[in-house]
Amino acid sequence: MEGSGEQPGPQPPNPGDHRIRDGDFVVLKREDVFKAVQVQRRKKVTFEKQWFYLDNVIGHSYGTTFEVTSGGSLQPKKKKEEPTSETKEAGTDNRNIVDDGKSQKLTQDDIKALKDKGIKGEEIVQQLIENSTTFRDKTEFAQDKYIKKKKKKYEAIVTVVKPSTRILSIMYYAREPGKINHMRYDTLAQMLTLGNIRAGNKMIVMETCAGLVLGAMMERMGGFGSIIQLYPGGGPVRAATTCFGFPKSFLSSLYEFPLNKVDSLLNGTFSAEMLSSEPKDSASVEERNGTLEEKQTSEQENETSMAEAPGSNHPKEQETMEIVSQDQDYKEAKERGSKKDYIQEKQRRQEEQRKRHLEAAALLSERNADGLIVASRFHPTPLLLTLLDFVAPSRPFVVYCQYKEPLLECYTKLRERGGVINLRVSETWLRNYQVLPDRSHPKLLMSGGGGYLLSGFTVTMDNLKEDPSLNSNSSTLELHQTEEPAAKKRKCPESDS
């Protein structure tokens, strides 16, 4: 209605956000195999023994399936409706089928000739079915299994999906579990839930999981709030965080602080001069993170030559991710070869990093964090006992460890120290199921373990000492046991005698 003065409703989301753009980080998916890459024009990508270019994926929506054609070009795969009215000719059982290798009329040379002619994988699979003498004698389930196996071998299809915590955690756990301390994806989900990760929080995280836990927290907080990452060594390693492809607005609320300066911050002896020696080490770590993609590019030639050789289902670590530097200006200044520009750029980055460290120190000094997440390869006891001083009362904390023995020791130390409640050591149990018509069942292979979690809440320790009513449950139980009610006596009626 015109002139009514009604305010316009919320604007629909920008359709460009759902489309792939040049420079975006994406995840390539084929069956249950994932690989994180960055979309760049004329960049050769090797995935599952195949190489191709990602130029044609730009402009398409996430979730689109592409087919690898000749020359390494990707073309969107058209969906074909399978006829459902036709009844498949199938046998009753497989008892008379003998696997002697003579049932297939097409030889390897014939299949290679079909590939050289440019025939698509779908047509090759159809010819394999027609030239198989035992295909019609197999049961319907065996036929579906045969077709699925041949499609996986001859159909070169790739699906491009948007990175997320679930996809990246599954990718790392399946192919590079050592980089994330063997943290399973359901354990990571439990950490986010027990740690009450939400928008607007002020969180502290100490992790050595290639930045996967940090990226999961940033994704859940949505750019609102602040995260302070404590890192060991020269600088934080955020290879997995880069794969998320967060915008710059997310990075503005991310702070970092060296772990070896935490004690001085607690003692009140921390000063800005103590950070003067930090940028040298941290700059080298950033340079190492930035040039990780260069090492992978140099190894792709070896991957191409090794692709034809039979290998395991888990390729080398360098094949899983292709990561480029976040700061292109720094990389370009180095490539120019100008020593003066390189030194100036390095000094500017060091000064910016020093300011961010001072801001992180100011946030930590407030000692009012809304939660603490620890997932590192170090022993959790000294880390947790030190970092709990930065957490406000009535706030959750979660500690991950691949083994339960360090967490049990940490549990005992926390009980002796006090200031925490609801302590619990937990382990999640995961089993995947195959869900298909008439053959749904648990999968034969399952994960043996995904790590252990120690969770709890902080409380004020002074109140525990002053208020005697907040003592342990054992003293309360003893009090109830000593105050037993007196036995009731039954009053007998007086009889007239």
C-alpha cells in the first residue's frame, strides 16, 4: 500500500555469497574424500590421482558437481533422471558366479582406447555392464555394488562445497589425524557445546591442532566477541583456520599472545619491552605459514608422477591442503627483490604484531574471560592451573587430550586446588551406519577413539574458605548421618483391668 509509511522488511541475502569467486577457499569432495584448496585461475590441482584447473568453477554455486574433461577442464555435470519403471533383470543369488577374470569381454587396451577417444566415464561404465557375462546373473544388490565400484574408477567427477567445521574436521581426521592430535569431529562438537561458545563471548584458547579448534570457535561466534589465542614457540600455526576463508572482519576480533609471557602477566612484571624479541621469531613462523603453499606446489609434480602408481587410500600430507599467505602484500614485497622494501614491510608487520600483543595482554589482565579451551600436545595440568586465573567465576572450561591419564592427573590436581565444580572426564562413542533400502546396518570399520575431555565450571575460591556451608559433600553427608531421628514409640491404649 503506497504512502502507508511501513518500513521495508529485511533485505534478502546477497546471491553472490553462495557463488564461488576467484580467491575463495573451497573443499573438493569425491565420495568420502575431501581436499581444501584455494580457487586460482590457471592453477593446477591434483586430487584423487587426477589433475585439473578450477577456472570454470568460478561463478557457479557451492555444491555443484563437475566432470573432469580432456585438458583438465571442469564442466558442470548434468543430472539425468534414471528410469524407475523398468524392472532390472537380476539373479536370485551369486552362488554360481565364479570370479575367474574371464567374465569381462573388454580388455584394458579397449578401455584405454575408449578414454583416448574422449568417451565419458558414464559411457565406459555402460559398456562394461553390457560386455559383462555375469552382470545379469548377480543379485540386485550386487549389481548396484558393481556399478558404484566402476563409477568410482572411471567417472571423474568432483563436487565443490563450502568449508565448514564439520567438513574440515572430517578431512583432517581421515587424512592427517596427527596434525589435530587425533581429535575426532564429534569430540570437537562436544568441546564447542561444553565450552558454551557463542557470539559475544570473550574466549581464551590454547591449541596445537593446526588452528582447527580456533576456526571452529570463530565460525560459531560469527565475528562477534573476542578470542585470545595463546601460542607456544615463535608464532601461532593457523593452517586449518585459513581454510575456512573468514573475512577480514572476523580477524579483527582475534588476538594472540605468547605462552611464555603468561607467567609475567600473572606476576605483574609484564612490560612492552618484553615483546621486543618476539617479532623475529614470529615473523619467521608467519613466513613459514605463508610459504606452505609454495612447498606444496613444488611437490605437485611428484604427485602427478606418483599418481599412476598404486598407493594407499591416505595420500601424503602435502596433498591435502594448498594454502597461500593471507597477506599478499608481504609476499609481493619479498618477491620484488628490493631489500629495502622488504625490510620496511617486515618492520611494519612487526610493529602491528607488537600492538596486537599489547591489546591481548590488556584483555587478559582484566581476568574476566567467558571460557577457556585447551587442546594441545602438552601436559594439560600446568596449562590449566595457570590459565584458569584469567577466567571469570561461573564460566566453563574444556580440556582435550588424546589420552585419559593426563586428564585424570589434572582432575586430581583441580580437586585439591578447589575453585572448580562439576568436574567430569568424558569420552564420546561414535559408530557410522549404512542406510540403504533393505540393507541398513552398522559399518564394519569404526573409530577406536577420538580423545577425552575434561570439563567443569569455575567458582570463587574466597567464598569457599569463608562460608562453611559450601564445604564438600562428604561433610554434609556426615552431618545428616549423625542427626538420625529418634525412634517413634507406639502408644498402647490403656486397658481397664
